[in-house]
Amino acid sequence: MAGLDQLWGAVLDQFDVDLISQTVVLIGRVTTGSDAVIHRLELRDVSELRFRNSIPGPWDYAEITEAHLARSGTGGISIDLVLWSDDAGISVNAGSAIFDGSLLEVESSG
């Protein structure tokens, strides 16, 4: 699967922000039947982080309903995660990202 498609339907188990090292680490779990797959996304050189929400909380858990990847205006990576619906999500701009141990590349369109 390309990009972040494997995160669709993942439950967020961990979301860590390190302001000193300017990194964000997300751990998500996708469960199918009795099998669970853990995914790790590390965003490096974070320049912007935004959480938007109009869904009342607290939540029992957070699920990634959609995950989008694009090239940012500065040549880095832009990631947009939808949580439940368009009413909640996380957006991150970073210099680079590591997804499940591999450098995440933005596929060119066209």
C-alpha cells in the first residue's frame, strides 16, 4: 500500500510530541478479527502541528478514519489525519517521516 493507507482504521495507542527534538511519534493499531498490526509513524523536523476538534469529549479512544500525505509548500511532508469525521483531526508539517522503519516518500501525481 502506498503512503499512509495502512493507518486507515487504526486506533491511536500513542501520540507523543517532543518539542525539544521537534518530533512527533504516533503508534496506531489496526485489528482484523483476532490479529492486530502495530504501525509507527515518526515525523522529524516538525514545523507545524495542529489538532482540530468539534466532537465532544473525552473520547474512549481515537480512530484514524483517513490518512493523507502530500508534499508541503517547503518541500517537506504534510500529513492530515481525520479522527472519526471531518470534525476532528491532526495536521502535521515536517521535514521528513519514517513509517514502519522506512523513509516515507511522497509519490508524485501525474
